[in-house]
Amino acid sequence: MRDGNATGTPLIRYGAAVIAVALACLVRLILTLPLGQEFPFFLFVLAVVFSAVFGGRGPGLAATALSAAIVDFIFIEPEFSFIPAHSADTTRIILFVALGVVITLVVDRLRLANEGLRRFAQASGQANLRLQSSEHESVQANEQLQRSQDQMTQAIARLKQSNDDLQKFAYSVSHDLQTPIRAIGAFRQLLTRKYQGRLDKEADELLTHIDGGLGRMNALVHDLLEYSKVTHVDADFFTETDCNEVLRGVLKDCGATVPEASAIVVADPLPTVQADPARLSQVFMNSIENGLKYRSAQLPNVHISAKPEDGRWVFSVKDNEIGFDMAYAGRIFTPFERLHGAGSRYQGSGIGLAIVKRIVERHGGTIWAESETGAGSTFYFTIPASKT
Ligand code: ADP
């Protein structure tokens, strides 16, 4: 039998019921003098209530049965007999048992309901606490996030500022260096004119070295200036640009640099995009020139195409020449980085792809390359598709 959530072990609960009934019996015996046979049950009702409240359903019913037996045996005529003399007493005993059962069941129900309520209150209290603590945690996390966002915004602003400063510095240095380089060149010419035939062989050789150094410095400063200028690609000046037209112009200019008339440069139909046409032609020019320049024994073959993908155009410039090791692919877009540099037969300063990357990024695109040594390279760059 289930006793709700009565406290204590069964021994204590049933023991308490027996003691309660015994006490009721004792007190009723004492009250026999003034009361006689009247109200034989009322103290036992209290014992049943106590047993049900303290011990639960089992002890309540046990107290009811025990009380009925004791009252019948001791306090109802004839004494010390279980068979009542009057039928009215039999009815009272039955009523008492019924009342005891009802009291026990009601108390048990109340106890269960109470226990349920207590558990509910406890659970909702805990849930409330958890809610409060998670609210607190989320407020803290939010504050932390806000702080990190602020720090990041500040760091980005600082980075942008120092980047801008660096750009301006590179631009003004490369711009200002042109004048002294021109002056050195002019003095070098003056020197030659004035001392022609009067210098020995060694001095002539030194002058040739000066010429070489001067030429290289000039080229570097020129490239650096070009690279710095790309910062000024301004989206406000983008126009609807027909890439087929841009490419036609580039190929016309490229004509002089194509090493053999039989070099093949083919292009699929290209799209019209929002771009700065002059800058875009630099991108095509550099990619195509590289495809023709970094060649092996076979005739250069450059293929230009474009395909739409996720709201952008992916352009590709593919050649069939020397290629490069993909392990170094990340380096080729860095200014002045060359994979085929000093000592190789390929001329260049390593600034071309850095400029191309910058132009593509200023147009909201990205650039990357795929290559295999000896099997050719493909350079990809994206330009956002025009919104129609
Ligand atoms: P440059 O051609 O003046 O060296 P770039 O920035 O255009 O400068 O190219 C950087 C480097 O990338 C080149 O030095 C070369 O090693 C490599 N590279 C570029 N294009 C190709 C290509 N089509 N095939 C093989 N290597 C290439």
C-alpha cells in the first residue's frame, strides 16, 4: 500500500498509530467516570486523524480498524465482547469505520496534493534561479561581446589609419624619389659627356654598374608608385564596362610584347561588368603578359574566359607554359616577390600580380591561381556581376 510521502520508516509510522490509539483508549478509560458510555468514538477519531496525517494511508486505516475493535470491545455494551447489544451501536461502529476510511483517504489525497505543490514550487524556484543566473550570464556575455566588438572596431580603425598612412608614405616616397633619380641620371650623362675618352677602362666599368643600378632603382620606384596609385581605385567612377572591348584594347597593346606572331591568345565571349576600364585592362594585361612571358620551349597559348557563379563573374586566364609549384602560390601576390627571379631569364620586378590583386579587391573581387610546374597556370579573379 502506498502511503503518500509519509515521514519515517513503516515501523515508526505504524508504531505512532498504535500509540495514538492506545492514548485515546487510556484517556477514554479515564473519562469513563464522568461520561459513562457516551461519545465512545470521539477521541479515537482524533487518533485516526493523527495516524493518517503522520503515517499516511496504511497507519490511518490500521488506526481506524484498531479503534473500532477497541471501542466495540471495551466501550460498547456488553463490555469485553465484540458483539454489540444494540443494533444502533453496530451502525455507529460502521459509521466510525466509514468515517475513518474517508478521513484517511482525504488526508492522504491532501498530503499527495501538498507534496506535488511543494515539488512544483521547488522546481519552479530552481527554474527561476537557473533563469536568473542564465539571464545574468547572458547579460555578462553580451557586455563582453560588446567590449570585444568595440575593441575590434577600434583596432580596425587603427589598422585602417596606419594602412592609409603607409599608403601615403609609399606614394610620396616613390613620387619624391623620382626627382633625385632623374638628377643622378642627368649628372651621369654630364659626366660621360665631359670625361669621354679621358677615363680608363675600370672607370667606364664602374659607370656601367652605376647605370645598371640606376635603371633598377628607377624601375622599382616606378613600380612602387604604380602600386601606391592603385589605392585610389574609386567605386564612384565605375562604369558599365564591356570586358570584350577592354580585352581587344589590351591585345592590341600586347601585340608588341608577344614574342612570336604564332603565339595564340584566345578569348571566349566576356561579360559586361561595373568596373574602372583602365584598371581592368591592367588586370588583363598583366595576366596575359605573364602567360606569354613565363614560357617554355613550346609556343605560348593563353585562353581567357569567364563564367557566372553566385552573383559574380569568375574570369580565368590560362596558359600552357612553365607553371610554378603551388607551395609558393601565396607569395606571388606579394609586392616584389618573384618565383623566377634573380638569375632567371624572365625579366620583371614582382609588382604586377600585387597590383592586379589590389585592383581586383578594390572592385570587390578575389584572386587566386592554380598551377603545376611544367603544366601551365590558370589565374582566376572575380568581379561582382552587375545588378540588372
Ligand atoms: P613579375 O612578372 O614582374 O615577376 P608578377 O607579380 O607579375 O611579377 O609575378 C610574380 C611572380 O609570379 C613571377 O615572378 C613568377 O615567378 C610568377 N608568375 C606569375 N605569372 C606566372 C605564370 N603565368 N606562370 C608561371 N609563373 C608565374
